[in-house]
Amino acid sequence: MAHVVVLGAGPGGAIMACDSKDQLRFEDKVTVVTKGPQYHFLPSNPWIAAGWRARKDMTVDLAPTMAKKGIDFISVAAEKLLPEENRIALVDWPSVAYDYLFIASGPELAFDEVQGLGPDGGHTQSICHVDQGETG
């Protein structure tokens, strides 16, 4: 039995987990580790900002969705990768061992890297996260 861990459950991680489960042997295990319990459909953030949709219309609870596919789900942030041990240390949770690891953690927005950029203290707007779509 192989244990496949997908770190991150955004567009890349969620799809990778589901596709992996479909392609692996029955006895292989897939686990998703992500810091939040929900998936927000990023391309719909402009609809939220425009008032055409609400957050609830673009949000999927990941635990029941992954369970339907036979995928284990851990909604805890990763603290540190330990590749020499094939393990991920998690915040306030036991570590997770893996045979294969897919890292799909997404981008970290760095508005502070360019003076004047970004919605917090800058002169631009962003709808890269559902929270920004709601306040945009």
C-alpha cells in the first residue's frame, strides 16, 4: 500500500487528490492536508465583488466531498516539510507520513514587495481570495 499526500486543496490540490485516487490501486491511500476546511472557486470572486453571487454559492465543504471519493482529509496547516523522513509536521496535530507527496499550496501574495501595491495600504484592489471579493 502506498500513501499519497496532497498538501493544499485549492484548484490544483483538490483536482490532484481526486485524480490520484481514481488512478491508484484500491489499497492505496490518499490524504489531503490543507489549512482550511473549505474550497472557494477562485474564478468566481469577481461575481462576489459585483454582488452577483454570495460566498455560500462559491464554497464547498471539503471533508464530505473528499470522503465521498475515499480520500482522507486533514484541515490543519502544515508547519514544516521533513523530506528526509517522508513526513509533514503539522500545527497542533500529529505529523503525517507519506510515500509520495504532491505540493499544491498555491501562491503567497506579496503585495508588500512593490510600494503602493495591494488593497491593504496600497492603491490597487485584489480579488485573489474570497474575503477580498466580499470587501472589494
